[in-house]
Amino acid sequence: MEQLNIEEQALTTYRENLLFFQETDIQLYTKLISLDAAIENKYYKERYSLEYKDEGYFDVLELESGKYLYGKNSNDYADIATSSVNYEKVDNLFETFHNISFSKEAVKEVEKENDLTKHGYSTVASLIQYSNEYASRETTMLKLYKFIFLGTGLGTHITSIHEKINSNVYLIIEDDLELFRLSLFVTNYQQITKENGAKIFFSIFDDEQEFSNKVLAFFREQFIYNHYIKFFHMLNHNDLKLKEIQAMIVTLPHISFNYSALLISMFRPLEHLIEGYKILNINDSYKGSPFQDHPVLLIGAGPSLDNNKEWLIKNHKKFIIVIVSAMMSKFEELGIKPDIITHTHGFKDAMPHIEKIKDMNFFNKSISLFAAMSYPEFIAKFKKENIYIFEGSSSYKKNFGSLTAPNIGALSYGILLLLQTKEMFLLGLDFATNQKTGATHSANHAHTRDVKLELHELGGSMSAKNEIIEVEGNFQEKVYTTALLNSMKRQCNTISKSFKRKDQTIYNLGEGSKIKDATPLELGSTKIQELPVIDKEELYNSLTTLFNAKSENFLTEDEYKSIQKRLCYYETIIQRLKEHLQTAHYNNIDQYHYNLLGTFYDILSDQENGLNYDIDTLLTLYLELISGFIFDLINTKEIEGKKKLIKELDKKIIPNIIKVIKFYKDKIQDYLPSITIK
């Protein structure tokens, strides 16, 4: 009878879990019922058996080997796992911030800079210095707000650890769908969310892109608690996912793209309009354009390009040739005039790509599709009537659309999808190193370098540019790449998911990473051999006519009024924050904590007829940068009499948020009188 009750309880737990996933995670639910159907119809042969032991615990028997997953009391394992979890800032820990420090003297020097585009730490240095003074790596956390489980087993350790730490947000990772299914008979995952409203992100049997999306969603959820994130790793689960998470951390926006750079990207479109450059509508229809009539060959700066120069010379007239600007000197050397050049880099170190060119007149009949972030001195080197700029972080031109990406390869891929390219071929979008030399780019790239093709053990410091990982290859099973290049590939995959239409076909000719939705195609394929030659003079005329019809070098009256409304809205936010400073009084640090949290979410979620789009982007990045230092300080166990923190934090947080918003508002206000209004 007891055995029957245990079986009934296990089935009840399983059904409750399925209902939970049906309501909260339909993708996971679909995977599970598909596995159930495959088992029932004998399409899938089970590898495991769930066993209940007389000692009162469940274990998993691997049918082929006869070995047990636990081999001992799984409840005891849960207790041991739970006891291993501590609140120290060492062991099984991810850090999601730059390890930077400022002396009090350095803070005074940095804060003298009022131009926030020149020094992004001018509004952050005092907070970092204060936080580091009291919340070092040697201090202890009061609470683990976010936690990661790698490997579920039967989930007993998950519920046990949750009872101890009571985190707000969990990420649960398991690559073995059948094993996770067995955990549903033992562990009631819904109960974890019921007890304190914790949110769980499940990454179960996910492909690379699904896994990336889940991890990034986990980071976005209650991002203010990301500073330190602890994890528990079941030893039977591969540690590759931990390396991938670590790689994603070092490429998070607030780490790889400072808010001061975002400010620059938001101001640049206005600077370009003042100079008379045309803003391109990338949100319009491009049906019937040359991008649908001819195949497009997008050429990135990856190392695979170096091995295929002869093929390129022979076949370039069969395609609309689109190159990233770093490849201009290569094409000048080969005598191939690209039809379109793309660029996005917004700083002075973009100039070496231009300086390597012998005669810019070589590109007089090349269209320039430049992201708004592009460095003004770089743009000035090109034929002005051929330049078309599209917005990224901003939205000044109404319904013109915008596109951002952390690298020019992914951005170029995205812009060609938005231009409704029917058939796109990719070469040099490797997102991987040269598999023999470790070269990160084509030899002509101004910033190419070689990295050691060695895999490192998990843990310790990590550089996105140098850390080597293995990923699925386009033609090979596995290829080496860096964390940085792989983050670029993930962005490319995200862009594909967002913008690729069913009638668009992508072929990847490169020797690097596999790109989602891109079919591997050999350079010598019959498909390419049979392509007809394109009349390039006619193509140039068609493209200039097309882009001129879909671009404007002015603001309309309606767009101008919209910006004025935004400026008024920004002033409203500033006044609200000032009132917060004047009226807010707190009796303890917990009250301050949750009121500050409420203030953050208030200014990010307030809707004013869409007027908050740009400022939300800016404030989110800024708050991601500073919030970890704030809440790590508040969450430090060793600080006694925390009420003293309130006064200091009030000096260092809200006034600096006001400074950022005011700088942004005033700068836009300064640009407007010089822009043509029609």
C-alpha cells in the first residue's frame, strides 16, 4: 500500500508539473509531451528507469550500464549539496561587473568632467569607490537573490537549496530531456514559485540559441541583483554551459558598451542631419528592388576570406557585393569595386581602415550604408551623395526603423534582411578564428591578431577577446572561436530570428561557425556557377534611385514636435527624482532598498505615449552599470548600522541619474536649432 501511495504521489507531482509548464513555458511543455508520445509509441527507447529504494528515496538507473545516477540516498546528496552553498564571494560564483577601483583623489579628478561622452565614470566613480570600501570580496552576502543550477538530477537538491537560500530568480539548466522528465515525478517545481513568488527560467535540452536567449532573459530579470551570482554544478553534467555563461557575461551590454558610448550613438544622428547627410528608412517596403532581383554576397572580415581571393575575382560580378568597411583596402588591392560598403564603428580607431586605402576615388560608385553611430571623420572621407545613414539607438525619424548590433558583420546581415534581400550569400562572416593560426580576422583588417587555440579550465578571470571555446562549425563538426566572436554570432542569430522572412534564403560559404538559418554551401557549387553576370553600372543607378527615394536629410514638423515633447518628458522625470530626494525619509535600509528599487522601475516603466523609448534604453544601461555596486553594498552582512548608508547613497545615486538625464536632454536641445525642419 505504501509503494502504491508513493507511485500515486509521483504521478500527481508529474501531472502538476506538466500543468505548470503548460501555463508558464509552452516550449518546454511541448518538448515533454513530445517525448512522452515518442516513448509511448516506441519511437524512443528509454535510457533510464526511475527506481524507488526501500530506504525511502528515488534514484535513476542507467539501463545500458546498470549504474545508478546517485548510488546512494538522493536525499543525503541534497543535504550535502545544500551545505556546500554559502554566502561568501568565492567558489561557484559569477561576477558581472568590471573590477575597477578609484581612490578618493581619483574620484575628485574624474568627477570634474562634465561631458559624459568623454568619461563614462564621471557619474559612477564615487559610488564604486564607496561600495568597494565597505563591500569587498572578503565580505559576505546576506542573501543570494539569483542562483543557477547546472544539472537537475531528480531535483531534490534544487528544492533543498531553495529552502535554504530562498532566491528571487533561478536558472535551471539540464541538457538531458529524459533525465529532466524523471525529475518531474519527484520534484514539484511549481511549489518553488508558490512559496515566495520566485521566478524560474528553465533551459532544458536547448540548442545554442535557445540557451543563449534563456540566459540573457535570466540576466535581465531583476538585473539589479546581478553583481554576484552563485551556482551549483552537478558533477554528472558537462561544464561547457558554465563556460558559455561566463562568455556571455563578459559581453553583456553594460560591460562591453558603456553608457557614455550609448550617449554618443544617440547624438550622432542629429550631428549627421546637421551636416546634411540622408537618413534611410529601413522600415519601408523594398519589394521589387534590386535586392530581390539579384543575389547578394555579404563579405565580412573573417579569416576565411583570405583563402578565397581567386574565387572572389572570378565570381564577384554575379552578385551585389556588400563589404564591411574593414575590407576596403583588400578590395582596392584586388581591383574589385564593391557595390555597397557598411560601417558602424563610432570612434577614432576606425580611421586605420581608411588610412590603408591608396585612392578613395576607387569607391566613388559604391553606396555607403552607415549606422548612425559611425565616426564623423570616417564618414567625411566618402562621397556624400552616396551616403545613407540608418538609426540605431535613437528614433528621431518617425517610422524609419532602427537596427543595432555589437559588430558590423551582424549589423550588415540585419540591414540586408530588412532591405528584403531574397537570396543572400555569406563569406567572411566566420565568427571564428583561423583554425590553424588563431587569426581573428582577415589579414587586411587593421586590428587582426592571433590567439592561442587552447581551451582553459572554468574559473578565474576571463577575457572575451582571448578565451577560446568550441562551437558547431559551418562545414566542420566543431571549430574554435573566442567568447567575443561567439557573442557576435549569437547577435547574428538573434537578428535572423527577428527579421528573416520565409521567402528569404541564406547560404553560408565560410569556414567558421554555423549561423542559424544559413545553409552551408560550397564555393564551387553548381548554383553559384550558373548565376548570370550583373550590369554593375545599371545596378549603381538603380540603388541610388532607390535609396534617394527612401531617405531624408531633415526633420519633419511632426518629428521636431515629437522631440520637443520628449524633452518636456525628460524634465518631468528630473523633477520627479528631485522630489524623491526632498520628500523620501527612511527608517531602515530595507525600506530604502525597496523604495529605491521602486524608483528605478518607476522611471523605466512609465509610459508617456511612447516618449520614453530613448531614455529607457539609456537609463537601463546606466542602472545596469551602477545597481550592482548599490545592492551589493546594501546586501553586505558585515556592515553594521546600515542607516548610515542611506545618506551617502542618496548623495551618489539619484543626483547622478539626474545628471545623466539632464546632460542628454540639454545636448539634444543644443542640436535642434541647427537641423533643417520641413
